[in-house]
Amino acid sequence: MVRGHAVRTVAALIAAAVLGVGMVPGAAADPAPSATAGPSHGDDVRNHEYWLDELGIRDSWKESTGKGVKVAVIDTGVDANHPDLKGSVEKGHDVSGGGSDDGWKPIGAEPEHGTLVASMIAGHGHDGRDADQAPAGEPGKGAGVIGVAPGSTIIPISTWLGTENPGGVSVDEQIPRAVKQAVDSGAQVINLSIGSSKTTWPESWDSAFQYAQDHDVVVVASAGNRGSGVTQVGAPSTIPGVVSVGGIDRDGKASWDSSSQGISIAVSAPSEDLIGAMPENKYGLWSGTSGSAPMVSGIVALMRQKYPHESASQIIQRLIKTAKDQGDPGRDPKYGFGVVDPAAALTRKVDVSGVHENPLGSVAAWAKIHRRAEPSDEPSEPPQAKHAVGEKIDPVAAPRPEPGPRLNLMLPVVLIAAVAAWMCLLAAGTVARLRRILGSPPHPPHRVLMEYWGWGRRRGRGPDGSAHNRSVDFWGPRS
């Protein structure tokens, strides 16, 4: 049932998640041009990364750079040879059958998308003409893109999305394979900058996302964008336990075009006027929650280095507890728990010792309620009655039925027989009378009716041959 519409629902995954990079067939919005490509040397790129200061990313690097943390980017492949990513991208995997085995080949309807996402997480810049623009002590190189967690490592998992896959693997097969592959590759964080216009997801995804939760992996996903036709958060951001990321504009308000809304949003981050690295040593300007999600994935990578002994559930709790509340008090469908605050997440004292379950939910718990139980050949035990504490129920014998008064059944039988006999006599008389009327010489219809009801007279002759009139009624001549 879910599989039937999964391909239609998720066929435009990237289109529903990206606004500025461009749409693909199947998206609700009109096509937009691809990301604006910049010069290969990356001049002035660093100055465009306004979130480094506005979110307090630069201050956070005093506490952590994400060193040693592996982040899986499930996307359209990553150009590992880009100067801002070179050395920070492991040999990954391809689950589409249409990419390279290491996940380094950009594929799909938006081949640049995966490289843009990866650079916002683990970009480390490069030496160049503008290398002196970087503040003293900043990690990485001074030119080009620097990610939120420049010390982290990317594991690319390439998927073919948005157009017909030459590898023949459907979307609803690629995503769970990619999630499991990311976990098995040692990822501590998984970034999914993809989304759909549907809140539901194939049942086959349940076990994959639960697999990630069982292996202590934080899964981050983009909430989608109104500008691409997604008015509410779609899967996989609606899956319990996933950190769904909404978008804000430069004023800190929920972005109208570059973010959707929904009760599953956990936190928000900048989603407008973004910049990132593109294949072939280029750069692109883009907008959308596809850029918000890697910012949060990078922050989670910083946290996982700073708090190596904390579980994924505790990291998520720390992330949402330190977010800056925005909009309605508490969690709301536009900002979630608020705008991410990386400095607070890394320095503020938050007691997470009692957190043993994911505060955003569990796929397994959700599935028990919403998925139909699998049929079993084993006989089931009858449910045992349970009562409130202190309640006592004494078993008693069932009451015996008492015989009721006897009814004389002959009386209605006699009455029915009498009525039937009377109706038979009435019908016989009627038939005889009609035959008598219709058997006489032809009369006009009105004459027949008048004689039938005894309203007319019928002429006859007496024994002496004289003519006279005789009265007739229903039963015959009147005397």
C-alpha cells in the first residue's frame, strides 16, 4: 500500500528539499535555474558565510571542530577532489546502481547537491588569494568554504533521485539501504537533505531508521520548502527520532519560501542566501532547508566530539534544550524547539544523565501503534483480564434460564386460516362476476364499469317476449 505511492511521493526528493539549486520534474514549483556557479579560486566565499558569526560557529570552534566524527551524507554523491573537501571525504558507497562504488561521482537530477551539502558540514577551505580573510586561529584554510565541523569526515552514500534511475533501483529501496550502509560504515551522524510532500513513508524504511537509532546514530533531515511546493514537513523528517530542521531568514524569522512547517520540526537554522562548494572546483549560491540540515549535522558533529560518552538521545536532548526559543513559547510548527545555538550546546550545563530514550520518539514504538501486525500461525493466548489495584472480582455461576409461560399457538393459526378462506371466497366471486360481464356482448369500457358496480341497468326480455329493464349489481340481478 505504502510502496505503491512511495515512488510517486519521493521521486522528487531533492526537488522538495532544495529551492535555489533547482527543481526536477515532479516538484510542485516551477523550474528554477541551477545554483549560481562562482569562480574556481573561491574569492570572497568566506565573507558570504554569515552564519559563522551570526550562529556563533566561530566561537564554538574553541570547544570543538568535529575532529574524528564521521558524518554520512546520503545524497547525490560528493566530489571528493574539490579543494575545500579534499582529504576529508572517505571512500563511500553507492546504493543506486548508477553511481561509482565509492560515492564520489555526482549523479541524479541535481548532481551538485551532495557536494554543496558536504561542504557545509566538513569544508576546510584551501590556500588562495583570499586566504588572509580568515581570522587568526580559525581551523582549516583561509579561502573557499569552511564547514560548521571542519575537522569531521564525510562518508558519501550516493543515491539517484529526481529522474529515472539507470541503475534500476527504486527510491524506496535506495533510502533504507543507504541508512543501513551509513551505520555499518561507522557514521555517528547521518545527513538527509531530502524530503517529500508526503508525511508518510514506505514501511520498509522503519527497520532502517530504527537500525540507526539502535546503533546510537543521530539522523538529521531537512523539513522541505514552501517555494518548491512543500507546505508541510514531509518524510523522512516526519519519522520519529529524526532531527527535522526548519529554515529561518537573515532576520531570524521562519523563511516563507525556504522552509515548510509541521509539528515534527525539532530545530531551525539559516536557509536563505547560502553558499557552498560545487563539483569541478566551483561554488554555488542556494537556499532551502537542504542547507539548514547540514548546519545542524555539523553542530551535532561538534557535540559528538565534545561529549564522546553521551548517547545519541542525550546529544539530541542537549541540542533541543539549548536552542533559542522562537515564535510561540515552547515547541511550535515553525521553529520547533527554537533556533540552534551551537555555543550553548557545547558549553551550557544541561543534565542529560536521565535521558535514556530519544526525546523525538522511536520508530519501533510508532510502528507498534500504526503498522498492522504481521499474521502469525501460532495460536494466540486469550487476553487476561486486568483490573485496578485493590479491585476484587469473585467468580459466580451463570444464571439458569427459567421456563416462560406456554402460549396457545392454535389460536393465531385458526385466525390466519379463516382470513385466508374468506379472501379465497371473495376472489372466486370477483372472478365469476367479471367473467359474467366480459362474457356478454361487447360493451364500451364505461358501460362495463358501470354494470360492474351496479350503477346501470341491463335490458332483458321476459317469458312473454316483452322488453324490460333489470337491475344488476356486483353479485348479479337484483330482485
